[in-house]
Amino acid sequence: MAPGLYGKVSVIFAWFAIFNVILAYGMETAFFRFYNKSKEKDTVVSTSLISILGTTGIFICIAFLFFGSLSQVLEVDKKYLGYVLSILALDALVVIPFAWLRANEKPMRYAVIKILNVVINLGLNVFFLFHLPKLVSENGEGFLSGVYKPNFQISYIFISNVIASSVTFLLMSELYRKTKWIFDKALWKRMMQYAMPVMVAGIAFSINEVFDRILLEKLLPEDVSQAKVGMYSACYKIALFMTLFATAFRMGIEPFFFSHSNSENPQKAYAQITNYFVVLGSIILLGVVVYADVLKTLIVRDPAYWEAMSIVPIIVLASFFLGIYHNLSVWYKVTDRTKYGAYISMIGAVLTIVINLVFIEYFGYMASAVATLVAYGTMMCLSFYFGRMYYPIPYNFRKIGFYLLLSISFSAISFYAFDRNLIVGNILLAIFLGVLYKLENDNLKKVFLKDGNKNNK
């Protein structure tokens, strides 16, 4: 796919991310909070499901009623908008069922369904975009020739997504069939009061994450804007490993935060969790930067996109800061001060928009990468500052700061000073792992020997 075409798809998916947050409106986090606190867990489940079902239905009705206007405002062709709305609705309807799996500690089912969604989506994309044209060209007649349409690539991408989301919804629909359909209005009001600041924070987070694509398309010269967006979005994907690690860590640990918030001295456990996150994240940061040229041939492949490789260390570090922020944000979630999450995310969103608006004209997508790093770094620092005031947690900042500084320094040396030289990068990675082993050896022994003893018993 040409960079320009990929850029067009990236802009549409940027709107996806924003509307996904709006349609979930913080109900997932509210569900965790009230599901763990309430004795009437079935009521929490049914009230949450009815809420999401109702709001999704209202959104779809309004969207189709103002279909043409919505297409103009979002600058999304009408021929794609129907697919977009279908995917948004299907994804919104599985928010609570997925949250239920996490709250009930069913990680295997959660992971299998999530992976299946990716496999179906990716598999259909590969078939429609690569194999189908070849099969039709080799055999011009038959069933496949009726399926294939030239210049239909973007529609094929959305069709693949619709099918994957439909399968996911069918697999997750059991909770809808089993629920008692009880709607507790008083409970719903309390959940909404908790969820609204989370939604505001989510929208602001989405602006930090994807709004730069929209601004790049609008602010760069029209003849190159979509191609530049495509290059930026493609190389952004090399940060996927850090993003997946941070997301998986957050998905697994968030239920733990809530379930242990009333235990004896939970702050000590929270501090240890963040320490482990920084240790593993530092390895991933340096590893991705050192092997960036190897990863680009696997993830990006087409050399037409490689012009934007300079953003990779910045985006990986930004994703790392975001992961640390999510770990630090436990304080406002367990103390019901979610409004602070909204304030912090809004500050990040303002920084993202301002830096992009001022500097895209001069620095292009590098301005967008730096804006992402500044926004997430600021959010991380603000969360720590306010958390220390309202819910002190004994983080080992000397150790965390050392790992961060060493990993960032080695990454910069490898990528920029030695121009991604793989030999130098491997030496720096080996030194970092050696230092890590020396400092964390005792802690690692405690963790693994403890697990081993449990298994032997």
C-alpha cells in the first residue's frame, strides 16, 4: 500500500480511537471500582450492560440520522462511514464483557479472544490486499473474480475489521444472555459520576495518542500530507512492543489495584509493581532501539516508509512514560479522585495540540513525535506530584531513575551517536543487562524461588 493511502486510513483510525473512548465513557473503570466494592455484583454487571447498550443504540441512531453531516465534519467518505459506525458499535458492546473477564481473573479467555480478533483482522487484510488480486489475475473467472474489486483497498481493510469485531462480539455475547437485566438507577448515577472524569481523561489521552495524524494531514502541504502521515504512522508501529507490554501490564494489574486497595499496606505492593515495570520497560526500550533496523524489515517492510525512522526512539520512550504514568495513576483511582486523571490528561492534550500547531510547519512529523514525548512525560511527572500529596507510595526513585537514565542514554548513543550500529547496540544492551542482573539478582531470586516453592507444594 502506498504511503498516501496508508496515511488516509491512519487518519480514519485516529477518529476511531477518539470515538471508542466516547462510546465507552469511562464505564470500564467504573465497572472495576463498583464490581469490587459491591455485594450485588450481578446488579453492577446488568446496570453496566444496559447503560452501554442504550448509549450505543442512541449514538448509532443519531449518527445515521445525520450521516451526511458527520461525513463532512470528520472528512470521512460516506462509503467508509457505515463500516466505521458498525465497528464502533461492536467494539463498544464488548467493553463490559471484557472488563468482566478481567475482574474475574480469566486472563486466558481474555487473551485468546483478543488474539483471535487480531488474527482474523490481519488474516483477512492479507487475503484481500495481497492474495485475492493475485488469485484473480491468475484465474480471471469464478467466485473470487466476483468478490474482488479494484481500487477497493480501504474498504477491504474496514470489511476485515467489521468481520473481526463481529466474531469478537459473538464470542463475548454470553454475558448479555446470562444477565438478569436489572437496572439500578441510583447505582448507575454513582457509576456515571465516577466514570465522567475518566471519559474526559480518555478523550484527552486519545488526543495525545492519535490527534497528531489529523493535524499533520491538515497542516502539512496537501501534496505530501497523507504520504507523511503514512510514513509517520508506519514507523510509529515499531513502538508496538512497548505499547503491548504497557497495555498487557495495565490490563493485568488494574484489577489488582482495586481488589487490594483495602488490604494492609497496599502502597508497598504498588511500589514494587512499578519497580518491576520500569525494569522490564527499560529492557524493552533499549532492545527496540538497538534492533530498530531489524524490526523495520519485519513490521514496516516497504522502504518507502523508512524516511520516518528517526521518530522511533522518541515514540518508544513516550510509550514507556505513558506506561509509568498508568502505574503511578493508581492513587486517584483507588481514592476516587478520578477528576485529577482528567486534569492531568487535559494538560497533556493541550501540550500535544499546541506543540503540533506551532512546530509541524517547521519540523513535520518530528514535531508530532516530540509533542507525544513531552505530553506523556509531563503527565507522568504530574501524576507523581499529586500522588505524593494524596496517596504517598514508597517508590524507590533512586533505582527507578538510574534504570531510566541508563536505558535512555544507551538508546540515544546507539541510535543517534553510532547511527544504529548493531555491534555497538548489542554491547550496550549486554552492559545494561549485566548491570540489571547485578542490582536485581536478589529480588529475582526471591520472586522465582518463591514461585518455585509454591509449585513444588
